[in-house]
Amino acid sequence: MPIISPTADDRLWSEYLECRYRNLYAPFNLPRTCTTSELDAPRDRPGILHRCTLVDNTVRAVGRLDIQPDRPEGPSAQLRYFAVDESARGTGIALELLRELEGLAREHGAERLWMEARVAALGFYTRAGYGDIGEGPNKWGVIPHRVLARTL
């Protein structure tokens, strides 16, 4: 299952954003505007790395890294918009994508990876070696999060 950057191909970029939407926001009937941030345009920009996993040439898992060299905790990266299609969960592609993103974070000088993880995904991240370091936001009033981190 290849893990690639979707930024150079319009079809892949559209599928990448659609995977974000259908997994992260559609279940809560949230608008498509939740799917992107100002850091997604332009697609290719320093310090923002997008990756997706293809299964049968279709995007089934996605994630974005925001490289943050000047955080008080030391050089870090934030994992954002990490999502895996329900039909692909339990197949190992989520962990494979997470490990790929961790490697990219290290390559860009990060010593720590952190995220605001949905409470529903805590088991996955705990098994992957992340520690719960505190309460996170309750986004849109319907998606509770915890802040997790791991030394790389």
C-alpha cells in the first residue's frame, strides 16, 4: 500500500480532502468547510506535509504534519487531520501511515510529535506509544479531544 503526497495531483488532492471529510466531519453532520484550514493552501508549502495511503488506487487514509521548530517543548510536529476509512481500520494502514509521518517529522528536525486526538481514537494512539498529557478542545461542541504526545 503506497504512502504518497497528494499535493501534485488534482484527483488525489480531491480524494485526500474527501477522505478527511467522510471520516472526520460527515459523521457529525458538520460542513465541508471543516475539512481544510488556511495551511492547506497552497498545497505545497514549507513546514506542512500531507500524506495519504492508497488501497486499490483509492485514498483510504490521510494525515497532515505541521512542523513546529520553535515550540516551548522543543522542536515538534503536530499531527492533524489523521483519518482512516472505516473499511480499512484494523488492516495496519493507520499504524503504517502514522509511522511514516513520524519519520517525516524526525527528518524535519522534530523531537516530539503531538496532536489533539479524538477521544474515540485514544486506544489506537496509546497502543502506538502516545501519552495523554491533558484535556483538549471539544471541537464544534460535539467532538471531544485529548492532547497526546510522543518523543520521536
